[in-house]
Amino acid sequence: MRLNDEEQALLGGAAGEAVRRAIEHQIAVGDFFGAADFVPVTQAHVMADTESLGEAGVAWLEQFSAGPHAPPQVRVPTITDPRGTDFARAGELGQAEWMLALERRAIAAFRRLGVTMTDTCIHYQTIAAPTRGEHVAFGDTGVVSFSNSVCGARSNFEGGPSAIAAALTGRTPRYGFHLDAQRQATLRLRTDWTPATLDDWGALGALVGRHAGHYWQVPVLEGLERPPSSDELKHFAAAMASFGSTALFHLVGVTPEAGRLADVGGDRLPLAARFGLDEVQALRRSWAGDGGVDVVVFSAPQLSLFELRTLAGLCEGRRFVRPLLAVTSPQVKPESDRLGFTAAIEGAGGSVLSGMCFYQSYAREIALARGWRRLVTNSAKLVNILGGYGYAPVLRSMAACVEAAETGVVA
């Protein structure tokens, strides 16, 4: 990789050992992916839930943030993905004290680095959405997919150490979706049906992602009859990233780089597949369940204020016989409290949790502690992941999920 004078100085240790190690790591990544040089970034977003990190990962983070004298400090605004718990609700989730202790250690290490503990996967809705052409270093797959596709920003999936390195150096290797050529469509798809509910949008995203199948594929989708809302795009992007590792997609006439099919080179591609209601229903049947319900979960991605408003309305006049968990961000939770949405949900017997994500919070251990197996959700991403954690998940609309919490049976 070509290094400018500043980067050569960082590699020589001018900003300390931690930053030297950070840019050394980035050079190795850049060499692997054939990057010619670095590109400056304006924001970083770190995924580092302690379930993934484990004891060894947290110890590494502690050592990295210690520094021989003063801890190194991030150069660009740097935020965090959801944590592994809502400390106020840990007992309700059946989480063990060692899990909470590991979280506290990770949080302390991040704070020493100057990281802002936002604990959210929806910062593009709540904090600072990146702008078209803005180069960033984001980790969460749903965040990257939304930011690249809907916002028109530029990021690859940055692993935890790479996101921390970008935060400390203010740059990232210039490869992949930072390049114009990589952002052209490689797969042309069409839908004959426009989803109506969030779970429908997630299911369509799952189909597109599954067909795309790998990170470097860039699908372009035609045929939508209306522009999706922010929450609909959120579920669509998160599911696509979960099912296909998709980091960038285009919706003709909707996303900023695809005003026309030809803008992303889609007119030169053959039509690879068509999707409709039949395919979505077939996808749903693959998670049929047995009709029983142990827990209802709204998570992955965290809920927006509008989603909580809708959920609160559905909860009015109900009393749940099964636990219902609604997971949101620390930025949204106070507004939900202020506007009475939290009280409406919890008055029906639900729980509103903040700053975590269900599948990043020791979901397997929670299942064992609480005896939960049959889980109902409106998140296609969550359904895709939780089968590997011992759950039998079912995908339904938000309204059907609320009904299931009230009756104990999923229709």
C-alpha cells in the first residue's frame, strides 16, 4: 500500500504503540484485499458484544486500551453496537453475573479509548446518518447495508479490530465498497409484489439476500410499487445482510445511486430471478412452528420510536400470558417513556429493553435459564439467526406477534 507522510509517521510510532499496531493491522487488511492506499473516514462504528469477544477478546481490548502512559484516543467520532445486556433487566433475562462483569470490563475499555457508548444498531435513524459519498468504517452488517444502500455512504463490513483501528487512525484501506466500480450492480432481480408489513419487507430482503449469496454480489431490484419507509428499509436491509452477507443493494427509483436501472449498470444484466407473494409464503412455511409460544421478541434491528408507537397501540386493552420483549436503543427509550409508549407496552405485561440486541445477549443461555424455545418475532433477521441458538423461531407480523403473547398460541 502507498502511505502518505502522516501514515508513515503513524507506522513509525509517532502517535504511540497502539496506533502503530492499528495501522499495521490495517496495512495487512489492505494488502489482503489489494487496496492501493487509505481513504480518510469520518465516523466509525464498532461491533464488540462480549458474547462474541469472550474473556480473551475483552482482555485484548483492555490491554489495547491501557497504553504505557495515557490510553490512545479515537480520532473520529466512534460509536458502539448494542451491548450484551440491559443491566436493568438482566435478572428478568436470566443472565449470569459473569456476563455482566464481562460487559462492564468491555465498556470501561471502550471509554478509555474515547468511544461514545451509543449501544445501537440504528444510529442512522437516531444519531447521525451518513451522507452520500461519505467514507465511514462501520461494523454491524445491517448498519453497513442500510448506510451503503439507502444513505449512499461507503463502508465495508469492518471487523471489531478493524473498526477500532479506523477510529484510532482516521482512515481505512481503500477497497471494496469504497470504490466506484464495486458499487455497480452485479445481479438483476424483480419483485412482482410490494410488501405491506415489516415482516414482509424482511422476508423479501431474505429472499434477495439468499439469492445473492455472497458479500461481493450487488443486487438491483425492480418492481416496487412505492418507496419503502425508513423502518421497512431497515428490516429489508438487515435481513438481506443476514441471509446473503449483502453490504450494498439498489432499489430502482428509491435508493440514491439507482434513480434509473442504467445508473448502476443493471440494464446490461440479464434478469436473474423474480420474487412474489408465493415465494415469501414458502419462506414463512419453513419456520412453521408447532403453534405454541414461549416468548415474543421484537429485536434485530432495534425498534424505532414509530415502531414502539405502533406496538403500544396494539397492546392497549390486552394482558399477555407469554413474555413479550421489545428492544430499542438508549436514544429512543427515553422518548418512548416520555410519550407513554413504554407504559402501554409494560401495562400489558411486556418489557421494553434498551441498548442490547437479543441475539447478541447470550440468547442460548437465556433460553436455558428461562425455558424458552418457541419464539415468535417480526424480524426475518432474528428468525435466521436464532435457529442456531436452539430456538424454534416463527416469523409473523407485529399484530400477530402481539396476539400470540396474549393467547399463548401463534396463528
